[in-house]
Amino acid sequence: MIKLTIDGIEVEVEPGTTILNAARKIGGEIVPPAMCYYSKLKGSGGKCRTCIVKVAQGSAKDPRPMPKPVASCSTPVQEGMVVLNITSPELLEARKGVVEMLLINHPLDCPICDQAGECDLQNLAYEHGVAKTRYEEPRRTFEKIDIGPNIQLHMTRCILCYRCVQTADQITDNRVHGVLGRGDTAEIGTYIANAIDNDFSGNMIDVCPVGALTDKTFRFKSRVWYVDPMDAHRNCQKCSGKVALWMHGKTEIYRVTGRKDEFGEVDEFICNECRFEKKDINDWTIEGPRKINKTSVISQNHYVLKAPPHRINLNSVEMVSKQILTEGKE
């Protein structure tokens, strides 16, 4: 086992572990953000640079600091390594520059984007963004295109993280889309306008960190903080059948997604049949409400006083009423 220190906290991990995964073992605020790295996908990481950290001490044998910030998702740990993330003002300023670069072409259309409320770039822009941009040239713009019967590609929002390409490469047997062009002309697309109809193509929506790939069956239906995420499962011959149902009320299913962990990565990929075709409550066995971080915007649905009157969750009202009555008796 290898011992290293991240922001003053010592952690012990196996050899070959990256700095990012070592930080994830600790958890909390010191975990660097990741827009392109995905632990379930081989070869992911090293493209967006949002996970950069400062290595103040390379190792116990060689205590010299690394001269530049390094990508924590692809840098292996060393015995005695000292890493600075949120405790380094210099590093936070560098990450601010990375976010500014990602926002050069990405439009801040959060008010009309279906990804709002669960977008990694939105969170980064809020934490590290700047009020004004120094970029004066015209932004890249693209027309929205349908790359399948249930998936829409809004390339204007894409940050070229390659997650969707790697997902199609590794969990499907016939990838028909990829990165076309080079440099500032690079874009995600299909050759000769082929449609993506693989049984697991919908997972590209789950792995997309921004609103570039969206579920056409859910577009503009509701905000994520107005629906209740529930764990559910069904007997499926193609996948595990373990999903998250995003419900309005007790019977209406607005969308189906894979279950995501605290780092925004799905636990298991699901098939298109479960995702797009099973919207009847009778198709599923409900396990219970999903555990949502209280700092997430999605959890706002459970704060009765902040919810719009026509969207109040009656179950939450009943629970709060019981709590008030109990406290009053005590």
C-alpha cells in the first residue's frame, strides 16, 4: 500500500491508483472535479484538465515539486506524495482558467437546457467562473440534429470529453459516431448521417457531463428538481434492470436513467428498452426514494416552503406536518 497526503489528509491506497481516485477514497470537497474521466470507461480522462492538482512533493525519495499542475485522473500516486487541491490558491486560479476555456464556445443557456440542475459544467462555472469573458471572436454554432429516434445532439454545448464515443466503443458492438475534424473544427457526429440505434445507445445521455446529448422523450417536460427520483427494477433480459425513475406524482414517469453514484457515474449501464419504452408504473417494482445529497439542486423538491404551490410534494407535506406535531407535544 502507498501513503500520500492530499490537502493535509493522509490516505493509503493500492499501487497504480491515480491521485483522483485516491482523493475519491477520502471524499468531500477535496475531490477534484472531472468532466472527461469516467471510472467505468477504459482510456477516459486527460482531456478536459479540470481535475488538475498541484503536486508539492513528488515522493518521499524525490521531494521536489512537479513544475506544473498535473491531471489527477491520469497521474499515479507515489509513496510520500503531497498533493494540493483546494488548499492551493495558485491551483484554483489555474482551474479557473480551464473553466474559462471550456466556456469559450459553450453557451450559458442553462435556463433552457435540460441538463440544468445536474450539470457538472454549470457547477464549475458557478464555483470558478468569471462574470465577463475575454473572448471576442464568434462562438461556434451548430444546428441541433437527431442522431437516433430518442437522442438529440446539440453540438454547440459539447466540450469534446469523448465519453459518448468511449461508451459506444466499449458497451456496444457497432459504433457509428465519433469525433470528426481536428482542432477548433472537431465535432461529434455520424458519418453520412447514420442513425444511432444500438440497444445501449441511450447510455451516451447518462455519461454526457453537459447538455449536448439529451433524451427526446424528456426534453422540456420538467426540471429535475420538480420530479422525484426513485430506485426501481424490473426483470430485463438485456441489462440488470436497475434504474432510477424520475416521477411526477405517484404514477407518472417522466424519464428513466441509470443509477448514479456520488461522483455522477452510473453504477450499471441500462438498455434502451428500459430507458425509453418502459414508462408505465406497472412495469417496475419501486424500491424507494433515491438518496440525494442535500446540497444538490435536485433535493430542493423536498423543501416544502420553497416548492411552487402546484408542485408541492404531498408526501413531504405529511412528513413535515407529523414532525411539527411531534415537536409541539415535546
